[in-house]
Amino acid sequence: MIRSALLLALLSAIPFSHAAPDLSTVAERSQFQKTGRYDEVIALCSAFQKAYPKQVRCIEFGRTPEGRPMQALVVTRTGALTAQAAAARAIPVVLVQGGIHAGEIDGKDAGFLALREVLENRAAPGALDKQVLLFVPVFNVDGHERFKQWNRPNQRGPVEMGWRTTGQNFNLNRDYAKADSIEMQSMLALVNAWDPLVYVDLHVTNGAKFEHDISIQVEPVHSADVEFRKTGLALRSGVLADIAKQGSLPQPFYMSFAEQDNPASGFADGVSDPRFSTGYFPLRNRIAVLVETHAWKDYPTRVRITRNSVVSVLEQVAQHGKAWQTAARDADTRAARLGGTELPLTYKATDKVRMIDFRGYAYARTQSDVSGALMTRYDETKPQIWTVPLRDEIRPDVLTTAPKAGYIVPAAHAAMVARKLGQHGIAYRTLDAAQAKTKADVETFRAEKVTFAPGSLESHHRVTLQGAWKAEPRALEKGALFVPVAQAKARLVVALFEPAAPDSLLQWGMFNTAFERKEYMEDYVAEEVAREMMAADPALAAAFKAKVDSDPAFAKNPDARLEFFAKRHTSYDERLNLYPVLRTAVAP
């Protein structure tokens, strides 16, 4: 493996520590060629608590579908070893998560290494006096135990590793908004209890071969609360500077080519949707950090760089955590006033390009005699500077105007939606008989076009609608839910309920039955009904004739001709294609 002389020198100058056997990992004892199984996490969680009884508490925060304990370490010198104590004393909390993709397991071994060094005050001295660290060594526990060689063929080490998805084949880093998996529901319960200021998600990137060894992406920087972005940018700048001083070559964007397998295409930055950690937490007015080490660096190098990143975050929070906590609370207050304002649902890079020097390797693109495609082959013995385009000016893409008061979910769907709201810690209330109205001034969304995805994604059949919100009086029933926008998680509320939001409950297919026709007339009945309707209404007959004369496609389509009358008949289902969520400007 070729690395820069500077990086080698700096890495060798910061040797891995040698712990007592009961606090060291399989990775350390194998010179970072191997990683341990999950029973090691269970043993180390207990061992750290035993070695540091006043600073560490080992907790179980869930059970996986295969029955394994989901464990976390609560680490602090403040004495606040419970969520209640941390909240009462307003102590900043940092949640560091490893193994959401369990084949990308650097975070587990790096986290234990960082944890021990911080407890020994050999790294980030004093940091634990000013914060609580929640360390989840492995989020995807069942995937971790699907353990063998070559689970990640595009990654150098360890010898064996876990699997990307859970035992139920969920990709947890697509599950933050919809929260289908037991694992994610357990994680969100942990998040709701502790309310971490910073959530650190440790990964290993896929991609090409180049010299850069890590990307650090932070939100909010481009998204969510504009004022709070200053806090995300400060954290990102601090971490990038820290790890660069230790010999890394970091970038603040995900290093995936704009065109797959084409280095000359350069890069485009962006903002992830709420199904991802970095898209989700800014909607809660909290900071998300995505750490992506480079898969083609060897395992010792990747673990050391991940350890450096974790330590840097702890140092940054120790220094700035109180001020950042105040900024987060201020963002909460502003969020509660977002009703009636325009909000972005998605973001994208503009066409503005700047050229950057990127440290890659010499490469050739030739036709493959295996796939028949144009393929890139890299020569890691020949470092090369690539001057490539970067699009990193990020702007809102899809926008909406939030309702002035909130959303109303009819009683028929209240139980399902209430479960989701509870998982996210979103406030709502149930309407009683006194609040129900025969007709209320609300907005409805009727789909003009419904498009179902051709295949399943993360166990769902996704759907997109074309249409718009329009004023339409509707009855409010006892048992309906009112979800106010006037709350700290207002952005998350809008992201879950707006039809155009990419991770709304609607787009994940949770209301698909609303767009399935279940009642109809037989053709021979429709024929009779059409003649009766035209006989009773000459204007309707004239409109039908004009449609036949002016629209050849309609004229040749028997189903469309009968549907012309069915839609105008009293038997037609007025709820078909009606999104079963309402918007209101006045709280019921």
C-alpha cells in the first residue's frame, strides 16, 4: 500500500497504545489485521464499567430480531450517567455510532481505542469533564455476526467482517425517517432519551482509488436552520483541521465521482435525504457527522484515522459544546415558529463549478474484455494530481410552504401514524368528540397522477404524486390526530407529511391503499348509466361529444369513455386518490 511519507511519519509518531488484556481488542492484539466478534463487545462493555465504575456505565438499549443485546457505553467524568441527570444539568451529549454497516467496522475498534485513551487522559484530556459520550460499538448487531471473509471485496481489511444489512436485510442508513427496523426504533428511543447534540456515524466509503483517506461531512452546513449552520460549519472546520495536522488528507464532501467510474467527471456535493443520518438529525436541530474512511487504505490506517476523528469531535465539543448547545436550543425555538413559511424538502448542487487539485493515481480507461464496458484501472505506484471539477454550491431544490397550524390525520390512520410519531418523539394530540366538526376549513391533496415504483425498496412499494393542496371543507372525526407545526421538530413533521418530501410516510407507501380503486361498475351497467346521465343532462352529453370529436386517443379508448361518466356519477369513490392527511391553518 502506497502512502505519503508524511502520513507514514505521523502515524508512526502516534503509536497504538497497549492496554491491559481485559481492555484491549482482538484488533489491537492482531496488529489490526482482525476484528472481534460481538461477544467481544459484550465483554468489553462490562470490563470498561468494572475498570471505571465512576465514569462508565454499560447499558442495553434494545434487542435485535435475532435476540442479541444492543449495547452502549455511557462515559463521562461529570457523574451524569443517566439521561435524566445529563438533561437536568444541561451537559452536552455526543453519540458515536459504529457498525451501522457492519462490514465497515472501523468505528467499533477505533471507538474502543479512543475510549480507553480518553479515560486514561492520554487523548483529549479533560474532555469527559464537559460532556457525556454515548458509544454504540455496533448498531447493526445481527449483520455484524454474518461474519466471513470478502463480505467487502472492495475494502482492504480486516480479514473477516460482518455484513452491510441487518438480519431482516434492512439497510439501517436508509431507515432513520421511516424507522421500520427494530434496531432503528431502539436507536431512536436512545436518541429521544439522551437528545445528543452531536451524532457521529462511522463508515468506510466505497469508490475509486486515490490518496485521500477520509471525508468528514457535517450537517447542518448546507441545510436546515440557517443560523445553526454556523455551528455545523465550525465543528466540521475544527475536525478537518485536527486530523489534517495528524497527517490525513481529508475532504468535506463524499468522494464519489459525478459519473460512475470516471475520475475526470469530478465530484458533486449534496445534502442527504432524511433516511440518512446526516439528513435526519438537522431536522431535529442537532448536528450529524458522517465519517467515511477510504476503503482502499489498510485497516490499521483506517482505524487510526477514525480514532483521530472521534477524539477531535470530543475535543471540539469540550471546547464549544455549551455554546453549541445554546445554538441548538435557539434553533428549536425558531423551528416552533415555522408555520406558514417556505421550507426546503430537498437540496442539490447548482451547475456552478470550481476546479480542484485532487490527489489520485495514474489511471487508464480501456474497454474490458470481461464486461465489455469502459473500465478504469489505477496504478497505485504512481501518485498523480487530478485537476477535476467540483460542484459544491448547494441550494434548495423542492420547496413547500408549511401549514400555519399543522396536519390532521383521520382516525382510520391514527394508530399507524401515532406509532411513527412516537418513535421520533414528535408531539401530537388526539381529537375528542368536542373537537370533532361536521365540516372544517382545511386543505386536501388530491392526486392528479399516481406513480408507483416498479419494484420494492427497503420492503416498501414507493409512490409519488402529482397534485397540489387546495382548500376543501372536510369532516373531522373523534380519534383523529392533530400534529402541530409549532414544536422544535417542525422540520421533521413537514418532512414526514408533505407529499413531495422524499422520505414522507406517503412516499414510503404507508398510505398506498388510498390510491387503489376498490369499487367500480361493470361495463354493461356503465353503458346504461351513461345513457341515463346524458338523457338527464344535455350539457353533459354535449361535453362528451366534444371530447370524442377533439381527442382521438379518448375516442378510441372504451375504458376512458366509460370512465368519463363514472367519475361524474354519485357512486364514484370521492376518496380515491385523496391523500388521507389534511392541513389546517387553525388548531382544532
